[in-house]
Amino acid sequence: MAVSYVKFQRGSQAAYDKLTVRDASNNIIKKPDDNTLYFIYPEGNDGVGRLYLGDRLISGGDVVLTAASL
């Protein structure tokens, strides 16, 4: 049986936005990895943010995230 893992990365919204790459026709040619959790926070505030699995928003929306809110 193959073992798979989920990675966790944290960073700014600007860094996360750079993970999506589009061609000249605006088609997506690269997007965030589906097997990675991304904690994305606005510049200068790492206690507020959003949690994504790949490009799907799981929790957040610029609210303070706690273990209970996830």
C-alpha cells in the first residue's frame, strides 16, 4: 500500500497567489498542490488568516483562527 502525506506550509497571501500560474489565454497551467495545507495570512499579522487544502478554502476568511474554530 502506498503511503501518502499532507504537507503544511504557511506564508503570505502574495506568496500563495504566486502558486497559481496562467498562460496567455488565462488558462491555469499550475496551481497549489492538492496535498498541501496552506495557512495564509495578511502581511504583518500571522494570527489572522485562511486555511486552504490546495486551492480549496477550508476555514477562515480573515477571522482569527483557533483550534476550536477549525
